[in-house]
Amino acid sequence: MDSDFLIIGTGIAGLSFALRVADLGTVTLITKKKKADTATNLAQGGIAAVLSADDSKELHEQDTHEAGAGLCKPDVVRMVVDEGPDRVRELMELGVNFVENGQDSSGLDLGREGGHSRRRVAHAYDLTGHEIEQALLSQIKSHPGITLQENHSAIDLLMATDDQGEQFCAGAYVLDEKAHQVKVYRARLTTLCTGGTGKVYLYTTNPDIATGDGLAMAFRAGAVLANLEFVQFHPTCLYHPKAKNFLISEAVRGEGGIIKDHKGVAFMVKYDPRQDLATRDTVARAIDQELKSSGADCVFLDITHKSREFLEKRFPTIFNRCLELGIDISKEPIPVVPAAHYMCGGVETDLSGKTSIKNLLALGETACTGLHGGNRLASNSLLEGIVYAKRAADYSHQIWPVLSRKNLPEVEPWKAGEAESMDEEILINHNWDLIRRIMWNYVGIVRRVQRLELARSRMQEIEQEIEQHYWNYLISPNMIELRNITLISLLIIQAALARKESRGLHYLIDFQTQKDEFLHDTRFCKTDQGKNWQIRQLSASTLKRPQA
């Protein structure tokens, strides 16, 4: 199964990158579920960029740095903000229908979300991600040089050694779920766009595919990972027994929504001068504190002061979904709780999406580019995905004259050995539930060193058990995901223990202040390539503080 480009994942980053490199050679896109089962497809809020006359790139940069708690890389922030408007306009040329407004200089109806000092979020009401996903998939479908395969789960990266003794990525082992067969997918350039890690936690806004696959595969192959302690919890996930992972967009607060306790009292004024427009880390911690203090199950997001007509038009998906569940948001507040939402860390990359492994790129939520720092600014994620897809494509065009002349290496076929079929999925289901509860209870919004150490001890035992299952039984999609969330959970815990301060999304009760000695990335890699390995923390150079 050979191609010039192997892209694992079909969100905004993967699809955009595929379209930009298809003129160079053959492209294979694989996804473990349906092609639209992505975080992009579920994104409600929009994509942030400087598009109006009353905004400026300096303000967008400043907002991004302020949200990122001192860890955003200035050159990355400057580059993404600078290139963002052109990338948004290109989406419009591809057929993305952002909501228009003739009164604004941009021609668009720009929204405002937490942490933004201006209205700069281009949106398609609360279906922005879906609109982008469908527009890109339409382009992919009509392109003869791109093959998209659903129900194909990447297991591990193919590693080879060149004439100089340097290891490089040559593709991936992939499970064809329908054929029940592991196939070798060779490629000259491999790109990880597998999304985030939300399913590591018991409660998440993420789709079921978000099991950290790209991060886990990259780590096992020897890549450097960074900042995994910075897990963003979205403050407002719908609290209802019949609603799974349903997000109440940040834009609801941007349009005037007020968070209240079970007595109807607005409480954000106690926590931040920006009140309900504070950044997500602040709002999530405030809600967590209120819930623990009151013993209530949820808080409430009140937007009833807006007209029914406005709410139906601005938030059609949210309005109708809530109405299906018996909640009329024009008459009553929305019950909400925080839930795991976005991984700000990931596979460490440079300005072109290159990882520490030759011929391996990482884009989107899978990557740690330095844009988000210790806390992502709302609606900067879709922006990052599309900007870096262009940067990675430019790099691909640059190296293609050399890379295209190299033969694909010979690699070992997948060997099942004496592995047996696992008859009882209870082994997987039990550990899956146990891991997610440990992470939610011990490695959540507010952390303690003692709880983190207990979680690490438990997770190390589980990891050893699951790794044994992995080698003893025939591979399955559930086993692949379980193996990956176990590893990523352990890495998140290790990263959280390494940062003995509170910064951004990482709040440690034992160390509640920021310390300049931790003004750097938390970087990890493996000590070897075998079955028995250890996590090694890498040194990190101190970041330069961004200019105000």
C-alpha cells in the first residue's frame, strides 16, 4: 500500500494538507472511523483571525500570549496571526460559507469569545467545523490523486535507517478493520493529524476517536513530546443524562451568556475582572470550585435575556438540541459542567510541522507548535490547523525534488506470531473505564502531588498489563485505542508531576504560584525503541518573554 504521502487523520489540518500536496504525488488519507468523525466536524465556535478594521494583528498576538500564560513562542504566534487572514479567505474560496454581515468592514459577522479583546471569530453560526469539514471533503472527493480510506486504524509507525545510520519514518502499520488484516502502508512523507486526547478522561467534549493515537505512535517511535500537562477543560459541556459530549459553545458567553450557580447567582465576578469573558482555564477552575463548595451537580449558563429569534438564528444547533432534551434556552438557563476538551501539548514541531523524526510531520491538535502555550485562546485551533497545513505543504514542495528520487525502504510485514483471539472484551472495557476514572479524579482541573503520584503508580501497573495483552492477543481497534490512552495518561501524569507550579491549565494546589524557573516547555521522549522502555525528561531552554 505505497504512496508518496500518507496522512493519518481527516480533520481540517489533514484535509488541507492533502489538497496542497496532491500536485506532487499520490496521497493516501486514512481514518479509523468515518471520514467526518473528527473534532473539526464538531467545532461550533469558529476560526479566529484579524479580519476587521477595528482589530489588529498586535491585539490578536497579545490576546494569545495572555491566554498562554507565558509559554507561547513569539515567532510562532506572530507567524500564525500574520498568515491567518489569508488562510481564512482561502477557505471561503473553497466554498466555506461563513455568516456575512454587511455592517462590518470584513463583510463577515464576527463573533467574540473568552480571552479575545475584539470580535474576530469567523463562524457559520454554531456549525462552523461541520461547514469547513464538508467543504474540504467535497474538494478531496473530486481530486483524482487522493485516496481516502475509512475504518483503517494506524497501529504504529514504520521506522527505517538510512545510509548514514539515521532513523526515519517510512509509513505505518495499519489495521483494515473490515478485512481484519494488518497492512504495511509505505510513504515518503508521513503526517500525523489524529486529533487530541479527550477520551483519556471520563467526561469530554471530544468525539470517540480522540484517543491520542498520533501522540502515542510518535512517542513509541522516539519522537519528542511536549507540554502534555496542559489539558484544556471546556467550562460548558451540557449536563444531561441523554446528551453525550455535547458542547455549549464559548460563543454563547461571547454573546452575553452569564454563568450562575444553583441559586441563580452569577459568580464569575469573584474570580476574574473579565467575568464571563475570562479565558477557559479561569472559568473551568471557577466552576470546579463552585461545584465542590456547594455540592451541586452542575452550574447554569443563562442567555435568556436574548430573544428567542436571536438564539434560534445564532445558535441553531445548540437551540434545537437543547429543545429536544426539554430545555428551552430562551426561557431557562442551560445546565453545564466542565469537560476535557483540548490538548495544548503534543508532538513537538517546528514552524513547518516537522517533528524530531525525519520524514514525519504532525499537524493540528496532535502537534505542539508553541502557539497555545499553557492555555489555548478560543478559536485559535482551527486557525493553527489550516496555517500549519500550508506551512507543511510549502516545506514538502521544497524537499520534494530530493525526496521523490529516494526509493521506499524494505520493511518487515506485520507478524502476529502466536497471538490468540481475545474472546472477552471485558478485559478491555474494564481497564478503559478504570483509566478514565483515575484521570478524571486524580489528574483533572485541580491537582495535588499526592494524587498525581498515586495515579502514576496505578497507571504504571495498568500499562504493563495492557502491553502484555497487546503482545498476547490479536490486534483489534479497541486494543489499539486502549494501548494508546494508557500511554498518554501516563505521560500526562509524568508531565504534571514535572511542573511544580501553577500555570495556565495546570493548577497544582501544592504549588499555587507561577515560577520563572518553569518558564519553559515540559519535554519527554523514550529511552530506547524496544518493548521495555522508560520515559526520559529532556532539558528545555527557557523561553523568551513576549514583548507587551
